[in-house]
Amino acid sequence: MSTTAGNTAHRPRRTLRRLLVALLGALPLLAAALFVAPAASAAPAAPARTEAAAAALTEVTNFGTNPSNLQMYLYVPNSVTAHPAVVVAVHYCTGSGPAMYSGTEYASLADQYGFIVVYPSVTRASKCFDVSSPQALHRDGGSDPVGIKSMVDWVTRTYNADTSRIFATGISSGAMMTNVLLGDYPDVFAAGAAFSGVPFGCFATTDGSEWNSACSGGTVIHTPQEWGNLVRGAYPGYTGPRPRMQVWHGTEDATLTYPNFGEEIKQWTNVLGVSQTPSATDTPQSGWNRTRYGSTGDRAPVEAISLQGVGHNLYTWGMGARVLTFFGLDGGGTVPQPPAGACKVTVTTNAWNTGLTASVTVSNTSTSAVTGWKLGFTLPSGQTITNGWGATYAPASGGVSATDAGYNASIAPGASVGIGYQATHTGNSAAPTAFTLNGTVCTVT
């Protein structure tokens, strides 16, 4: 979300946490409507995955400078292209990287077009991205944008990604962060798509609060030049090209009210040096009004889509494909295999009514010995490890780390080590996923 909480312009400023508590206590149904992830149940059903061995969401650790302790989740399709594009998909408030993965179709689109998806995930209590602090609103100033930039750099190094095709998209808090990323790092991102967001700098605070009631209520109004100056001030002296921007907003948004849509258009048309008078206007589907600025095609400098009668939670399945069209990623390409990893994992499971055992073989496919290792993986929901062998396991559920047992701490190049565990389950007896060895993503066979 964006800082997701239903404020009006006349409420006193308060911390986002107090606001969330008040809303959730007094208006549970409204809170559900505002904060619920754009889950598949609330959107058209996701198309079935067809790969025999589908790629999996993987958590990457130790990816670089990360001042606000973000988590990095990565989706690399089996059909990743050479020099792939990268899409950073940023979650809403109270959400997470895995929720953004399951609630949007970017992974399925990555399977089709061969790009890589990064899902940043907030660890602070609010689960909202920092789009307010002075640190966040300045290039390399600290906080969340720096961590996300480190994720992009990690992917670029690891997969030899195309640095001219790095994109950001987000919902609510993620839409606000999309605006911030494009302002802080215009030399990194080629374009962005923001669903239910606010302009760069609109949510700025200096008292440590994550919430700005004036902005959320639509009363922060500036001239195009003033909005543009806020973006340019994030990276003083930068004279290079600026990223294109696509913005989406519902006319009945009660959380980040509709005037923010017009302010975003003013900001990005000014930043990109194009007229505020649309070059083209159309209705791509009933209730939608689309305006394009600076040109008339699918990749105009600024594209704005207004949804009549729609509230804050506007994202639905299928909109991601329109984002890809704006980004220019819905074309073809060659599909070589992903870069060879430094490790390979083979896992087999044997399940019964309420339990299972898993045998895991970890192979060192690098040219250097591994001395002292930690294997990270994710257990399916409902599984809990009760005992194990060959490693020490902690925690017992969720994201697990298996640490060497001492006697097997060294794995020579081309050598393997076998470990395993016993676990209970509540119906899902699937194998674990998202394996990493000392922070490096492993190939799973």
C-alpha cells in the first residue's frame, strides 16, 4: 500500500501505527477493504503455471548495503533471457514481498517474457515503506531506497542484467516508493508504474512520522515546476535522461485521495519536459480514462489511467500486462538458461498423514571449497521440523537455516553433503523451496 490508512485532510497528524490501531479497532470492515492484499480471490483467477518444474520465489540475503533491514525476494523464471530486464515489484502497507508475488501476475509474466522480478519486503512493524523521511527522499540518503538499489545491483551483477531495462512498479505504499525510486535514482530506472500513489515528496515529514494527513487528504497542491523541483532536488546536478511514468488512480480513493493523481501528472510531465495537455485520450475499457503526455503511443513519457468509481484497492489481475506494455517488455527474445549458480540442491520427501521426512543433497558447483556453510530454505505453510540430521535447524518453520554440523563443514568443489529432517504438516507435504547456500541462490534439481 502506500502508507495505508484511511485518513481525511482534517484529522490531526498521528503516527501510522496509532492510525492503523484506531482503524482496525473501530472499522474492521473498512480496514479489510483498505489493507487486504490484492489477492487472487479478489481479482480474476491467475492463469495456471504450465512448466513441469516451475521456478520458485527465493529469499536472497547479504545483497549489499541495507540500512533499513529490508528483505529481498527474487523470482528468476526457468526461461530467463540473456541480459534480462528487471522489474522491482513493491508491496502495499501491511504487505510483504511474498504477498506481492502471490497477489500479482508479474511472476507469470516473467515466465512468458524472461525478465527477473525483485520483491522488496519491509520488516518494520507497519510494513510500510519509508517515503517520508529526509533520508528516503535523497539519493543514497539512507533508508529503504538504498536497500532496494542494492537489490537491483545484486541482480545486475549476478545475472548480467540489462541496466537500460530496470523498472519499478508498486501498489499504494509501493506506488509511493515507485515515485521515490524514480526520483532518487533516475539513472537506474527506465520507467515506473504507480497504482494508487502520491507524488515524490508529497508524504515528506521531519518528525519521524510515516503518515502525512495533508498529502493523503489531497490538500498538498503545488505548481508543476514546484513538484518537478522536488524530484530534481533528490539528485542535485543530474542532467541525464529521466524515467517515464505510468500512474493509476481510482476516483473514489478514500485513503490517498484522487487529487494526488492530478498532482502526480503535474510532477512527471514537468520532470520529463512535456506539456500538461494530453497528446492522446482514450477509454481502454469501460470506466477507464487514459491520457498520454508527450506522445501518443504505448510508451509515452507519461501515461495516466483514471478508474471511475473505484477505490484505493484498485489493482486487479491483468493490469500487470498493461504495465509491461508501457515498459516495453511484452516482446519476444531468446531464452538461454540462467547463470550457473555456486550450488545445486536435490530434495526428496516421503510423507504420511501428518508427517514427512526430507532428504537434501547440497552440491558445491563452484571452483572453490566451501568451509562453513548455512543452507537457507523456506518450508511450506503448516510444516514444522521436529528433528534433523547432518545440520542444526532453526527456526522450525517458515524461513529455515540449516547450519553445518562441524564434521561436514567443508564441501570441496564438485563434492556434496547430505542432510535431512523430519517434520509435521497440516496437509501440505510439499518439498521446501528457495534454497540459498551462504546467501547464494542454488539451482534446484
